[in-house]
Amino acid sequence: MKTFNSKIKIAALLCGISSLSLSALPGEMKDTGSSGAGQNRIEIKDFAFNPPTVTVKSGEKVTWINRDEEPHTVVSVEKQFKKSSALDTDQEFTITAGAPGTYTYYCSVHPKMTGTIVVEK
Amino acid sequence: MSDYISHDHEHDGIDRRGFLKCMAWAGTGVLWTVSGGVLVSKTLAQIAKAGKPVPATDLSFLQISDSHIGFNKAANKDVTETFKIALDRINAMPTPPSFLIHTGDITQLSKPEEFDTFDQVLKSCRVKDVFFVPGEHDVLNDGGKLYRERYLKSVEGKGSGWYSFNKNGVHFIALVNVLDLQAGGLGQLGDEQLEWLEDDVKGLGSDTPIVVFAHIPLWTVYPQWGWGTSDSERALGYLKRFGSVTVLNGHIHQVLQKVEGNVTFHTAMSTAFPQPAPGTAPSPGPMTVPAEKLRSMLGLTSVQYKQGNTGLAVVDSNLS
């Protein structure tokens, strides 16, 4: 039991460290570089971001996954967060939502594809 | 099989059946012949079948497009092989074309190894003179740096890689419309390139035949799928005074043609996989047909453009 408790403590500690490191600077969104799957998942399918608008809380992760046979990118229109590299089929890209605001993005390969992230406090 | 056009609602010389026949054409190339300043196209399958040399003309060249080396999904698990078949057809021509143009999407993901494979396979082609323009798949992560290092060695590329050259009195213009694309927009040439274009054609006589090539169509094919170029009108404005302008594009993996005054717009087949006709699928992604059907369809259908005709003539040339 003692070992188990220690593990929980270590896990809690690690979580604390990681949430600290993930807190984004005001006014920007941060690329976490991980594939941490939260409920804020945006599927790229049939050359569209689905859902096209996602509302999240500041500090939450947002993950895109490409379900097309075509490469797509995720690029902030106002360059407010780091752009993804070209995502091949089933590849993911994750950012952590920064300061509250509305962030529009598009696919730089197929610029007709646009989407919006609304970040709330 | 008959070759006539049964339904031509758009008066564009192509019906749905003819259109689907065009789809059978992946893996082939189009031979363009400049004769008296007007371009005429024939498929390689047709030329190979005829077994006769191409009639003596001022100039002949060949367009290949959308090789997508590295693509390995259901629509074609071996795009390198179909690219090879296209080159075999070129090598089998009784009279080789003077040069090739590749209208972009050499690779699927702009990877160095994909470019390597393309270059290696291209060596088997007996036509060594090849002119390129990039597709969006060739400039995915580096703004086209790798593409330019590899494919602009024999030309004086300006800006993001546009250039022009002359062959037998024909002025060729290679444009780049796949970079710095704006959110919500289409393909784009940009001010710098347009200013260069205006200057480039300034000194040319209006009787100079012009051939423009670029990846994304320079006419609005289907904006809902991004099949067009936002500032192409301005480019075409600079070319208005010329008696013969031919615009050759790729990107949409199917043959479409439009004639507007002295300008003929034409899109080429891919050597990799077909894409759906505008608006006929949820998206313009790769269209899957059975693999054995894709292979057997190679060279089955040809498309001709002849002087005086405003539309495409789609002709069966089943080699099996």
C-alpha cells in the first residue's frame, strides 16, 4: 500500500510539473508537441475541420487529427500559435489554449479550409 | 465503343461519360504540338497505336503532372510504378518530344526521399530536358526551398521559383501559385510575380505563341474545392494582346478544357490517381477505383484538341 501511495504522490507531482510547464504565455497559444487527447478533438475529414468552431477553456489542450488521405496543416491566421507541420493520414497536432480570445486558423495547403478556436477563461 | 458526345449540357464538348473516360487516363501523358502557333494535343497511347512518327512540326513537348511519389493509399498503392509506365510511353514514342514539363505535385509530402525516388525514375526517360513548376505537395514544410534546389538548376528562377524561356519561337512562362496562400482563398500568384510577368512579356510581339504553365488551374474550375487562382485574371490581362495563349495546369487530376477568346485552358491527368469531378464527391481527395482497373485503364482513353474546335474530343483507344 505504501508503494501505491508513493506512486500516486509521484504521479500527482509530475502532473503538477507538467501543468506548470504547459501554461501558455498571455496572448498566445502554445504547441505542446504531445498527442495528449482531451475532449477538444478536431477531426480533419473531407477537407474540413470538424467541428469548425471549438470553444475551450484557457489551459486546455486542443488536438487535431487528420483522417484524410491528403496532407493538411493547422496554421493560425494571425500567427498566434505555432503552425503544425504537414499532417499525413492519422497524424495529430496538439496545442494548449492560451489567453481568452478568438483564434482563426486554416490549412495552408488547402486555404479554403478554415476553423475557429474560442478560448474562454 | 463509340466516341461521340451524347450529352453536352455545358456546351464544353465533354459529357459525363466522356468525362469518366478521361478518368481512365491516369498514367499517360499528353503530347503537345505547336503547329502554326496553335497547340494540338494527342495522347501517347494514340500515337503508339498509330505507330507513325509525329508529323513534322515546329515544336513538340510533353506535359506530365501530379506524380505524388510517396502516396501509398487505396487509390494507388504504387504511384512510382504508374509514373514509370508514363515514362515508358514517352520512351516508346517514335519521335521523342523536345522536352517535358511537369506541372507539379512531384511528391506527396515534400520528403527528400520522395524527390530522390522521382529523380531516380526520371533517369529512365530518354527525354532529358524537363521544366518544372511546384505543386502544393512539393513545398509543404520549407516554403519550397528543397524543390528550388533540385528543379531550377537549368533555369533562372525568380522569387519563389517562376521563370520563362523560349523554344522555337514559342514563349514559355512557368508560374508558381502554391505558396503564401491566404486563409479562405485559392491559389495565388502574388504582386511580385505579376509585376515580373508584366515585364517579361512587354517586349514580345503579339504574334508570339505563349504557353503558360502552373500547378493550380489559372481559371476558376471549382472554387468550393479551391480549384482556381485568385489573381489569375490580372495575369491573363497581361496576355490579352497575344494571338495564341495556352494555359496548362495540373492539380485536379482530370482533363478539363475551356477556351476563352485566344486563350485555351487545359488541365492534365495525374500519373498517380484520379480525383472526382467537381462537386461529385464530399471532397476532392483521391478517388479509389479497383487497382486492377486502374492499371488496365492506362492508355485506354485519349483526349484531343484540334484547331477550330472549342471543346475536347474524348476518344477510346483501348490497347488491350
